[in-house]
Amino acid sequence: MITLKKLENGFEYIEVENQSAHAKIALQGAHIFHFARHHERPILWLSQKSDFKKGVAIRGGVPICWPAFAKSNPDLPQHGFARTAMWTLGECQEIDAHTTEITLILRHNQERLKLWHYKFELCLSITISDQLTMALKTTNLDTRAMKLTQALHSYFDVGAISDVRIKGLDQKPYHDSLKDQEKVQEGDLFITKEVDVIYQKVDKRIQLITKDSILNIDNSGSSSLVVWNPWREKCKHTSGMSEGDYLQFVCIESANAREDFRIIPPGGTHILSATISKHRII
């Protein structure tokens, strides 16, 4: 079942329920803010202090950073403008009892052309089943090549950060944004302090391992991956977060960032996609 709903303040979102899972997607930002398989805890983390207001980014779920990740383009807002823009609902399909597909679309207009001087079409295709698949397709409708950085800024609910182990990054080079240093990962990644790193040459499945589950993250159209947790002090001062929220999530972001930026020629396309699947540990 696919239902268009509104909060009391008029904030619109799509609710999807099939025999495998339940999801909620805001029209603002094409932002998936809830995804859970039936009778299981949510895979995505959402802050209890999240604002569902026009022009304010939701804290949690999967914000879309586009057409710039972080402050890679100083002329744009932090993480670009797609995460707070109003998208248009495109095609919706109930493929079968267990699988639903939703497409949302964002295009250039006069306001966006003032921020970013390219004509474009951006489509997010979301497949909701016993796993979550997101495919973000950029089409360059301009007469000039465009340079793009972007991310599917996924917040994952981990229960307890002390249980987290991230596998698949051993020997991958990364940029430590906190120290502005280039390093190489040794072994699995454990989150024991503030982390803000951008990995490069990521070419295989990433696994987020917690006490009771393994989350598989399979990316395409990307060779970079961002891992972020604000930890104790920064969490206190981060909008839309409560003091202890850092203990409950980690962001693992499928990205085109730093050296993995993309150049899209006129008429060209690029698709960044991520599939999230979960296996319970018995």
C-alpha cells in the first residue's frame, strides 16, 4: 500500500507498507526517514528531535547531499540544496506483495539556477522490500560538463555504538577530516571517539556488524565512503540531536567525494546507488 500523508503543519510524506517492510519518505528532500522490516527494529536511525518543517533538514534517515558533499562547493549550502528542496512524486509501482518502487524527481528552476548554474534532472528510485535500494540518477541537461560530489548520508540504528564493527575497509586510504590528514585503515573500524573520514578505492561490500545483526551495504557508481559519528561533545551542539544520540547511530555514506568526484558531460548521466540488506545473528 502506498499512501500520501500530511502532518498537522502540512509536511508531506509517503508511507509504504508491503508484506516485507514499512517505510516513510518525505517529499522534502526525497528523504527516507523510516525503514523497518516487519517485527524488527528500524534499520535507519531517526532523532527524536528531528524537525519536520519546510526548509529544515531532517536529522536521521537518509538525507541526500547533492550537488555538493559537505562544503566542497563554497557557493552552495552545506551538503547542497537537494535535501531541503521539494521533490515531485513520480512513478509508484507495487511490483508484488513484497516489493514496492517509488520514484521522486527534482529539476532545475530559476531559484536553483541562481545557486548552481546547470540545468539538470535528479531522480531517486527507491525499492522497498526485505532490503532497501536507493538509486540516485543525475542527468546533465545543460550545454556544459558539470562537476559533482554527492552522498546518500545514511544514519544506521546500531543499538549501542560500543557493539559496532565495520568490515570491508582494511588497507583502504582515507582522509581524516578532523585532522586534515591522509591515512590507511588497518583492520576493521571500531567507533570509540569522534570520527569523520572519507575512504577511497572502496570496491567491495561493506558490513556493519552489531551485537545481533549484520548489515550489508553494496554500492555502485561510487568508490568513496564516508563514516561519521559526532561523539559526545559535538553531539551536544549538533542541531536536531539529543545529548546521548551519538551512542545509538553511525553514518555510513555511499558517496562520490574528494578524489571520487564525477564529471558529467552534456546529456550524460551518473547513477549512485546503495542496497542495504540485513542478516540477524542467532
